[in-house]
Amino acid sequence: MYKVKILVLGPSKSGKTVIANHLAEATESSDGLYKPTQGCRILEFQVADVQLNGKKVNAEVELWDCSGDHKFESCWPAMARDVSGIVFVCNPDQLGHEAELESWYNYYVRQHGLRDGQCIVFEHRKSKDVEQRISLSGAIGNLNSMITSSDDDDEINQIKNHFTAYLSKLFVVLSEKREEEEMTILNNR
């Protein structure tokens, strides 16, 4: 069983909690009103049949649904500790989300030694009928990006499929990273 800690990061009102709840199959009642996440929520779940080098493996996921409010910035070091990967979430209908993503990318990816292959961007919208995409530029523009929606069960299944494919790629990157670290240790003897 592969264990990973994945952060869900992005601006407020981007859909992070909606995506986290669908991935973890968490049934959180909602009256339709926006309730911002305070600090972060940790959801634990398993994903079966993740492809890794031609084999199917199971993943134990610790998903950290992090607040998009910068008043919790003092919590960022604790959130970043032992992180395996990041799901960035933005809403193309909200102005300024791409600039905020750059801020999170600079802190979590660049300062903590993550590779681009450990990250994915979900451009999440409330309705699948909206075709607008964010123009992701700079370093975050190099990340794998998916358009997501949670309009219906098919859309929710697509989110889960995108996430499972992301896990498969993440495991490869983590294995390569571990092998490189081992070779560095061996070569320094």
C-alpha cells in the first residue's frame, strides 16, 4: 500500500472542498451556502487499482483541504511537512486566481523541493457548460491541467479518474526521487 499526503490548494471560493469531498466520498451536508474552510481539513481514504509500472496498487491518501485565506499562512510550514503532492484548484470565473496560484506554487513547490510532476491543476467550475479556461502562465503554466465540474455523476467520476491518473504519475515521480536520493547517498560514501 502506497501512502501519500496531498495538499489541495487554491484561492477561496475555487471549489477545493467540493473536490476534496468527492474524492474522499465524504458526505458533508450543504445548504448551498459558501462556508470557507478554517485552516485545513484532513480527509483519509483509499484509492484502489492505481497503475504503477504495469501493476495495480492501492493508495492510502491523506488529503489536506487547505483554506484559501492567507490569514492561515502561519500554518503553511506544518501543511508543507512531508507533502507528497499538490492539487491546485482555481475557478476560471474568478478574477485573480492565476496570480494566487503562483504564490502557492512558489511557496509549496519551489521552496520545498517538489517537482512539477508532483502537482496538477484542476480548473473547477460550477457548471460544465462554461468553456472559459484560465491562462496559466509562468511556472504553474507548465503543470498538467484539467477542466473539472461537479454538475452530475459523470463529471464527478471524471474528477476521480483524473485524480487516479495523477496518483499513478505521482508514484512514478516519487519512486524516481527516492532512487536519486539513494544513489546520492551511495555515491557520497
